[in-house]
Amino acid sequence: MTDHLSPEASPDYAGLVRFLIAPFLESADALKVDCEIAPRPRRVLVRLAFEGEDKGRVFGRGGRNIQAVRTVLQAVAQTVGYTAHLEVLGRKAIALPPNQRDAPDLRGVAPTAHRPIALVICRAPAPQRDNQHDDRPAKR
């Protein structure tokens, strides 16, 4: 395996991102995509910018759309031994739901290194009372 991919062998990351993002936009002409390929440490950085009105559709409910685009981009990069990162410029301008406004900014943190996959909060069930060993008189 070579350390540096020739331009012919490298996937068209910018074209792939355009193909995946354009259906969410009112005007596909407003989409700007910039791609940097670094042979060492074998990383692809794709920067994405578009009109502010389209951010809700591009990100999707809970960020599902943009996460799906990231997943596809990472899968394509992995086929040639690279890692991929998708950066959306102007991301802070979008309105987040109230429960996410005060969340820490975890961009730049590796998804598996420090970011929790899920946070589950549960209550322990109330202990069951055993009526056979109850010292209190029975209610009538």
C-alpha cells in the first residue's frame, strides 16, 4: 500500500458531499465544499458552507442528516485507508433545541476517545414489600 494516493485513485470527496447535501438545499449553487487530503497522517478534511436558511434541513432532527453524511464520508475514506472529518462552517448560527443549548462543545473530540456514546439515567425500582414479614397490623 502506498503512503500517498494519486489524484486518480483518491475518491471524489467533494463530489460525494455535494451529492449527499444538495437535496436538502433550496439552491444547490449556494453550497461551497472544500476538501484537503493530507497524506500524513492519512486524513481527509472536508469543509462545507451553505445558506443559513437551509441549516435545519441539512442537519435534520437531532443532527441525523449530517451524521449520516459523516458516516458515508468516513466509510468511503476507510476503503482507501484514510480517516475523514466533515466540518460545517457557521454551525454556531443554528438554533439548538433548549436541551442542547448548554451542552459542552465536543467538536474536535474523537467520537470514541472522550465523548460518551449515550447517557442513560434511570431510577432504581422501589423495593417490593414482603407482606409475610411485615410487622405492622393489616389494614381493614
